[in-house]
Amino acid sequence: MKVRSALFLAALGFGLAGLAWVAPDLKNKISHQKRDVNVTMAIDWEDVGVFGVDLKKSPAAVVVMSPACEPSEEASVRRAGKSILWRLDDAIRPDPWLARFQEGDGVFVAGEHALEHPRLVRDLPNLLRSKNGFLVLMEFVPDALLPGLAGAVPDRLIKGHLLPTREILSPQPRLWGTRLVRAVEERWVRLIVIRFSPALSLTENLNFQQSVMDELVQKGFTPGLPRMFERWPVKCSSPVRLKMALLISCLVPLALLAWAARSALPPFLIFLAVSAFTIVAGVVIHGLGATPPAVLGLDVMRGVKLQLALPLFLAAAILLSPQEIRRLFEIQLRVKHLVIAVISLGVLMGVYLMRSGNFPLLAVSDNERYFRNWLDHILIARPRFKEFLIGHPLFLIGLTLKNKGERFQTAARFLLWIGLIGQISILNTFTHFHSPFSLGLIRTLNGLWIGCLVALPAHLLIHCRQ
């Protein structure tokens, strides 16, 4: 008992020390995100020509253009008072284009090999600085050389989001609008590029764009010309901090499971204590990722899938006694048993991992998107399904069965094992470093109280059948 108390106090001390260490960086990130409310809308020149858009009537402040466009087309955009965001693709010829770059222009790297041209690598950073230009870091458009260019102009960066034509072929403006507003609210996007939908008329497209800007204004954002991302100083380099965050997110669920499986406290009290400590660890993780490169996506926490899966694999060693582990290794199995076990585990882990991330391999249906949006609307921040429908209820039920005698121990340990997903998911929420800290906290608390309500009928039923 004394050993457990000492370990608990040591863990609490480490948690408080971690909070104190990351507090200044977390405070800086929160204050910068609250102040950075300028949002810019951009449209594409190709859509202007196809739809016959009157640029002076468009709510967009920026027009995306290819360096191959005609000088007369460029002049018409500038006469309309719009800034130009140059889209650099693999066919770019830097020599004629660099001379066309003017004060306040921006750059968006769309081609995988666009930055491999030596003239572009050499001259573009100086051009961006001398012309007060900006570099857009477009979400979900990977380019291996982009971090190098961004590192050369760290004070010229803006995070962007593109709504491409291929994703707006069917008329679903409600879903499109929610996606764009969420990118601005939740992922620190400050420039949105909206392609015109072929499924809508010119008037409908313009009305949709205006409705997006109107909703953002209602939420406290200000439309305007591009404004650069404002950096803040941090302690220690971002990659080192992200490695520390990954280590914490892998070890904390295991330590909490070991304590919960052996604690004699009431189930709800154990669950609340475990969740509270997970939240403290999540705050430390979020503080470790509160650096400008991590927020912009230039430094990424490698091993997110490992953070989701490794604690589950190692949890068996905590839930089973040494004698049970030894007996498990001594069981004589046939090949068919191994095949069934591998396939079953592979399917479960595959579904678990493939449903994670911004673009899960198991796609989210439109009906599920509408339901998610409805939850966001009524709860401010939608809790994760894997928390309030799976992880938290099963963890609570497992804790309840743990105290009901030897014949329930196998079921209790299995439920605790699966229920650990909820605590892992909480930590994963706080690894979204671009999101507002308050949003992650509200999302987590919503998952906890709803998960308790989901588990309550089973908890009462177990007690009634005692």
C-alpha cells in the first residue's frame, strides 16, 4: 500500500511539474489564437472565367492564379482590387514568373516537384520578404520540400484550406460550409480557397461563399486581406517536445490501467480519478505541442497510430498475473487457432485505426456527418464516439464487475482492456495542437458525462442482480 501511495505521489508530482513547465507556452498559444481572427477568402481564376464572375461582386479578397496565365488576366484581377495567390505546379517556369510577383502577392505550392527548381529555391524566400508576400501552408497537400521553404520565411506564413471541385460535385452546401467553418475554428486556418461547384449556379455559388463569411463573422472572425501567422518563443526545440508528448501518451494509459485494476475504491470514483489524471497528462501533451511549427503542421508528432495501438497491446501484461501469462505461453495451439486469432485481432485493430484521423480509410457517411454536425451544434464540441459509446462505458462496467467475485474477473479484465480506448482517445484529442485548447477540453468533458450516462443502466443492473 505504501509503494502504491509513493508511486501515486510521484506521478502527481511529475504531472504538476509538467504543467508548470508547459504553462507559459500554452498560455502564449491560447492568447495568440484568440487574437488571430482575420480570415481571407480566395477563389480560383479558372472559375472566374468559366462562370463569368464579376470580381468586384465576389466576397473573396484573393484570386488563385497560375504563373502561366496571360498578363492581361493578371491585370484584370489587380484592377478589381484583389490580391493574387500564385499556384505553383510542376510545370512552372520561374524565370518569367518571378518578375511578375508584386507587393502583397502570395504563393501556394500545388505541385509535388515545383520546389525542385534551383532558381525557385534560391530566389523565392528573398522575394517573399522583399515584396511583403505570404506563403500558404495548405492543409492535406503534402510537399516534402515545403518545410524547408517555410523555415526560410517563418514570418511569412498563413495556414490554408482548399475546398476542391472534386469534392463539391453533388450539391451539399451545408456540409461544405460546416467543413470550412470548422477548419477556421478548430485548425487555425486563416485562408480558405473555395472552388465553384458545377452543381450550383453562379448566384448560388456566390451566395454560398457569402454565407460562409457571414457565419465566420457571427463567430467573431473578421474578413480581410491575408495576415501572417504570428509566432511566439518557446523553450526547447519542437521535435524534442513532440517526442516527449508521444512518450507520455503511450505510458500514461498503462500506468492508470495498472492502478485502476488493483484499486479497491468505488468504480465511479476510480473512473473519475483515472480520467482526471488523463486530462492532466493531456494538458501537458498539448502544452508540449504549443509551438508555432507544430501548430502549423511543419513539425508533426510521428507515431500517432503507435500512440493509439501500443497501450492496448501492452495492457495484457498489466491485466494478467505472471502465472497467467506463463500458463498462456504454455498453451498448445493449433494453426487454425493462430489464424483465427490473428485475423480477429487484425480486423479489430484495423477498424480502430482506420476510423482515426482527418481522412479515415473507412469513410464517414453523409448521415454520420450530419449527426456529428448536430452534436457540435448542441454541445459546442462533439465528443468522440469511441469515447462515450465504447471506451468510457466499457471501462466503467469493467470496474463494476471487478468487485463482483472471481467468476466475473475474465469479463472485467476484457472490458477494462477495451475500455482503455476511451483514455487513449482523450490523450489523442490533446495531440491536435492546432485546435483551441478549450475545444479539446469541452470535447473531453462531454465524452465523460455522456459515457457515464451510457454505462449507468448496466451498472445498476449489475448491482440489482447481486
